Amino acid sequence: MKNGILSFKFVIRQLFLIKLVKRLSANQINRIKDLAKEGVSIRKIAEIFNVSKSTVYYHAKDYCRKMTRLNLDLLSEWERGYIIGLFLGDGDINKGRKNPRYVVRFTFDAKRDKDISLRLRQIFEKGYKKVSIFRRNNTLIAKVCSKELVKYIQRFVGYRREGTEQEKKLKIRKDWTVDFQYGVLAGIIDSDGHVHKHLGTEIKIVSPSIFKGIVNLLRRLGIKAKIKRRLEEKSYSKKIKYTVYIPSAEMKLHKSRICSVKFYRFHKL
């Protein structure tokens, strides 16, 4: 008798789900799939369309990502440093105000930086962490939901208030390995750098905190670089723009340790 009641409840539930499914238009169903591909949670999508989470999963089960914990121990020192360097230029953290959430986003140029987003995905997947990569207008966004990643980044990147804005600051420590430092530099180059065809590399930033961190990092690695400071008079904020130039000879000398994606575009190792 008990089994019969359970079977009856199961049938009623399935019929109820089918009824809900039929209420959605083809455009709504496609939109649900697109949001799932972008990494939006089932709960959030259900709220947007005012349907049950089961209904969302019914349509988007092929695109919903199973949550996994990031295992940083599986990554090399260089890969760990690369994540930090890339975050300095292109990353941001959304921890949520009301409900705790740990989301890290990396924003790239959709036309030029697809190879960088794929490098980042390979690194995270090596640590058994899924990454959602999707396009939004002219940008490519790599989204990672991970409490472990947020805590890891906060160990190496701090924030300081500069006027009305908060600026990132690289927390350089004496116990960093050489490989980790090269990884940080590669990430910085792939986010804020420009590698010329002759392999000379420019890193342009407006943050004095990040600028100091880059200069300190280059000194520790023994990489010679030229430094420029220029006031942007045409800019409304009139901020100082910092340029760090690494000559081609230095880039070639350290090429096997830096290994940035932008360097690969012109020079195959």
C-alpha cells in the first residue's frame, strides 16, 4: 500500500512538471539554456522565470555544472602564480551582500584573448574545478564559483583605498618560489601587457600599488626593465599612467620561465 502511494505521488509530480514545462515558450526555454551555459545557478534561473528548480533542470540538465572543490595542490607553482597575476589585471570577486557567494570573474577581450581564457580553463580543470566561459558584448568572461579560490586570492592580493576607489595591491612575500613569481609575471603580461612582434613587452597600468608590485617582482627575478610615469592630462581624472617596458633581449632570456600566452603568439618555444 505504501509503495502504491509513493508511485502515485511520483506520477502526480511528473504530470505537474510536464504541465509547468508546457507553460514556457520556445524563447524562454532557449533563454534558460543560455543562462545555464553562462553559469547562472538553477535557483537564480528559477526566480527569473518564476518556475520550480526542477523545471529549470528539466530543460538545462545538459548545461548545469556540478559543483566541485578546487584542489590547488594539483597545480604547479607557476600555475598558482599565473592565476594571481591574471586576477590583478582582469579579475574581480563577488562575495555577495545578503547571501554568501564566492564568485571570481576574469574579463577578457572577446576577439583577442580567447587563447588566454582557454589557458585559464586548462589550469582550473587540472585542479578539478569547472569554469564557465561565455561572451557578453565585446568581452569574454570566465566565471569560477569557489570559496577556496577566493580565500587563496585574498592571501596574495589586497585592496587599498585611493580617493573614492579601491585599488588592488600585490602582497609580495619573501617565501615565494621563483616559479611562482614567473607565473605571476606571466599573468600580469597576459592581462595588462602588450607583446610587440620584436618581443619587447609593455605593461601599462594606472594603479600605483600594482605598479610598485610589478617593479618589485622584476627586481627579485633579475629582469631589467625601463619605467615611465606620465600624467594623463586629457583624462578627466588626470591620473598618472605607469608603463613598464621589458626589452626583447630580457624577454628572450627569460622566455622559458615566463611562458605567457601573448609571448607564444609571436614566438613558439
